[in-house]
Amino acid sequence: MSVGRPELSLVIPAFNERMMIGSSLKEVAGFLKKHKLASSTEVIVVAADGGDGTADIAESYAKYFKRFRVIRPGPRVGKGRDVRIGLEQATGKYHIFTDADLATPLHHIVEMLDRLRSGADIVIGVRDLDSSHEDFMRRSTSRISNLAIRLVAAPGINDTQCGFKGFRAESSQLLIQKQTVLGWGFDFEYLAIARINGLSIVTVPINDWKDPKGEQGLVGDSQLSAMTSTLKELAKVGVNITLRRYS
């Protein structure tokens, strides 16, 4: 096991990802080795209880990494809870989270790290939502949700929900200390907190984003239920902004 503080903590929330977690972790390990990041990166998988053995499968891939942990936070609460736990336990100088299905190709980590090293507080992946979702329902719900999110929480940012974001360690700790949303809407809450606290936000275009799950979409929720819960969370963020709870 490597000693000293890692440069990068890569957090991977993984709920019911039995079919993909093994191949994804192998791909991550190969990427880190290729780019000479293996010794300076810790990989943290956060796997809520789902009954499909995701955490156990992830544990079996520990041998591929210099620094590797699987966190089992208990029963499912939401992606926001799992990302928060991963960021809380991250020890690197920079923190990046990415989805377990690797919908965002790993090569974007290189650009994201460069931006963070250059002083950006937060770097976020941004997709072209008109072309990234092939499923009509998911494309429609994404458009509706993102319009509302831009109006309330993240003006000027066209895509807040891409599961690929990076932070300086100090920035991620500020965000999780003020975080109140534990479901899908944690992404835009982070951006609202960042904007109010004067953190710099840099966007990276993800023109090759592709959802391996296709019409299956979000793990654990239907498109409609995810949109409904996200809009409720957006209302909560709007209230928090109005009451200056993020300052």
C-alpha cells in the first residue's frame, strides 16, 4: 500500500451495479496505470445496500489498485448521501466523482485534473442534453428539470446533472458541510452553494458521453419518479437560498 497523501481521490457511487462494477473497476485500474496515476490516486467505491452484491464484487477488485476502499453506508438513501460519504472520507488533494457505469469516458479525468491543478475550485462535466439521451422520456424529463434548475439554482450552467464533477479538497468539504439534499438533486445544490460562496466553477464539455444503460436509465428510480423527487429537492434548495442558509 502506498503511503502519504494521494493527489486524487476518485469516488464512485454504486447502487445495484452488479452487472457493470467489475468491468468498470478494471477499466479504471487500466486508465490509472496508463496515465501514471495509480500510485497517486485512491479509489473509493460507495455501495449502498441493494441486495445484488455490488459491494462484495467491488471488494474483489482491490488487488488492481494501490489505494482502494469500499464503503458500505447501509440502506439506500440517495446518490447525494453516497457521494457525500465518499467525499467526507476522501484524503486526496483533489476529489472527483464519476458514475459506476463510466458514462463519462475516463480520459476526461486528465483535463479535469489539469483544471483543478491550475486553481479551479470546481470543475464539472457538461453534456449536450439534446443528443446525449436517446430515450424520448429521459430527454424530455432532462430538458424540463434542467430549465427549472437553471432558473432557481444554477443560472448560466446548461447541465448540472452530469455524474462527473471535480473539486479541490477544501471546496468539497465546504459543499458537504452545507449539503442538505441526499437524492438526485445534490449536484445542483453543490453548484448553488459554490456560487453563493464565491467558488470558481469551470465547465468541461463531455461530447462523447453515452449512457450504457440506454432506456433503463437511472438505477433504482423511474424517469418520472426521479424528476418528481428532483423538483422537490429543487424547491428545498430554493428555500435555502432565500433564507441564506448556504452563506
